[in-house]
Amino acid sequence: MHKSSCINNKFKFAFTSVVSFLFIYVMIFEFIIPGTSFLPSFTTLVYSLPSLWKEYDFFNRFLLTYTVVYLSLFLGFLVLYLKRIFIIKFYYVFPEFINLPNLLKYFPAFFFAILFTYWFQQNILAEYAYGFLYVVWLLSYSLMSSVPSVPQEFIDSAKTMGKTYNEIIAQIIWKHSLPKVFKRLEDSHYLLWVIVLIYEFIAETNGLGLIYKKALNYNDISVVLDLAVILSFVMLFGKMVLSAIKKRFVFWES
């Protein structure tokens, strides 16, 4: 009950923050310093919405980016589940593998987007693969890094009950690690949106990232801000759905 209340408070805070930001923006750029070249007024943002839909083909581009993000999350988690035994066994054979991200963290996020663009140009399937591989990598690392936290007495008890090695992995280690893995899935949701948008911006695929690129080329800052506001609510809603799924299916704590 307390955990549910904390989750609701987080979403209320996030929603209130977005609405408060919009209110402050309206007060400053609509009434206090209207007509500034720094940022457009709220009225200008509203008037630019039709062009976002028509001239920038918002719906079709949004559909592509939205599908890439959430299909990557779904398929990435599905692959993790299907290969959970192999991944955990891999950790026991190569435990030093979890140190690899310490080297990769110095690579800028857009480096891999540039690499994919160089290899595949504007291939839409490459964009799906880019998001999917990112999720699989992140969740696999999260699973392997959580294995050492499994209490040894849990494993010993399972052995005394005659559980096989694979059963111990699937029923003990996996279930103990699942809350941390799903927490990483929730946390990576926002970052996945960012790296997919970066990829679309660089590769110029027909997603929301291309809208950002075109709007910047046209100096259309109103569309940039409109899109940012829309995406903030979409990401907030996605976060709420993921948290609801976690509450429903991953309700225990490791």
C-alpha cells in the first residue's frame, strides 16, 4: 500500500511539474515579455500545432518512433526471458563481463547511432534493430549484475529440495533478479526515447527525430517546443503503464 502511494506521488509530481512549467511559460512569454525572439509565445505554439500535423506529417512519424520504442522494450524483455538461463550461465562462466560497461560508458551515446547510420544508411529495419539491441544489452547487463545479490542460502535450500541447476536459475535466481531488471526497464524507458530520437535525427529516418531536424533547418522553434511538450506527456504515460505492469506482475522485492 505504501509502495503504491509512493508511485502515485511520483506521477503526481511529474504531472504537476509539466503543468507548472507550462503555466510559467505562458505567464512569462505570453504576458510578461511577449513577442521575444528568444522563445515564442504560447499563442504562437498553439497556432503552430496544425503545421506540426500537416506539414511535418506528425501522426505517421510519431507512429514509427512510438513503435520502435515500445516494440524494442517488449521484444527486448521477451528475449531476456527466453534466454535468461543462458545469460545467467554466461555470467557464472565469465563474471568479469559485467566490467565491460565501465569501458563503454566513455563512448558518447550518438557514436553507435552514427555507426549504424554508416552501416545501414536510412534503413528502417536498422532503426528497429538499434533500439532492440540497446534494450537487450541493458537488460542482460542488469540481470547479470544482480546475480551476485542472490542469497546463497536460497540456492542451498533449492539444492536440498532436489532442484536441478536450470530450475535453480529459472525459479530462484531469475525471480530474485526480476524486480531489479524491471526497474532498469522502467529507468531506461526515457533514455530509449532519447537514443531513438538521436538515431532518427542523424539517419534521417521518417520518425520524430526527422521533424526535429527539419524544424531546426527551418528555424521553426515553435514546432520544436510543441513536439517537446507532446513527448513529455507521452513519456509520462508510458512510464505509468510500465509501473502498472510492474505492480501487477512483479510485486515482490528482491
